[in-house]
Amino acid sequence: MKQKIILCILLNFVLIMLAGCIRINDPDVVLKDNSQPCISIPSTEDMLKENKQFNITGTGIYETSTDTYLSKKDYPKEQYNVKTQECIDFDYDFQDGIIYDIIFTSAEKGGSEKIWGATIRIIKNEDGNTQLLTGNRVLIN
């Protein structure tokens, strides 16, 4: 039952996106030394270098190949604040070869809420090095 509700919510979200009512912003995504992604709000959100604080209001991780929500967290107001380029804690161990859709919402103090989303996949290349693929590149290999 819970999966059906989540699927309905996701379907509604996709329909709204297709209608063009919601803009999904692109976060910065880089690979850390521990082969885990660092997902953050881009520095362009603080162009005046004011050290703005952004309140993270929710996070979600979705595995596309199995149509499964792996993690979803909602944060009460003013509980989880980050600055630009500060890694957001998704508290999840991302695995190699799996395609993930990652989404989070943020609100700037006195501003409106923004939705951020990225599609990622971590792979090992021919040399055995870990590589991060984002966007359309996740379908390579």
C-alpha cells in the first residue's frame, strides 16, 4: 500500500513537471575521496558571497531500475542548514553501477522553496578508478 502511495505521488510529480509548473534546479555533484557523491547547492546561489544559509526541507533517493524509493527524509523548519558547496547528508551508501535519481528541497531564509534534482551513477572505469556519471551520461556503459 505504501509503495502505491509513493508511486502515485511520483506520478503526480512527473505530471506537474511535464506541465512546466515546477523548475528542477541542478545541484553540484562531485565524487568524494571515499567514492561517495557530494551533492550540494551550487556557489551561484550565493553570488554576493554573503555566506547564505539554506534550510534543507527534504531529501529523497530513488533507484530507477527497480522503481524503488531508497530513502526519504523530511526535516522540520530550521533544522538542517547548509551553505553553498557544502555536502548534503543523504545518509545513504551509494553502490557502483546503480542509477539513482536524487532530489532535495531547500528554502532560503525569507525566500521561496526550490527543488533540486540529479540523476547519477557511480562506475569503475577500465583502470579500476571510480567515476561519477551524471545526467544523460548515466546510460553510458
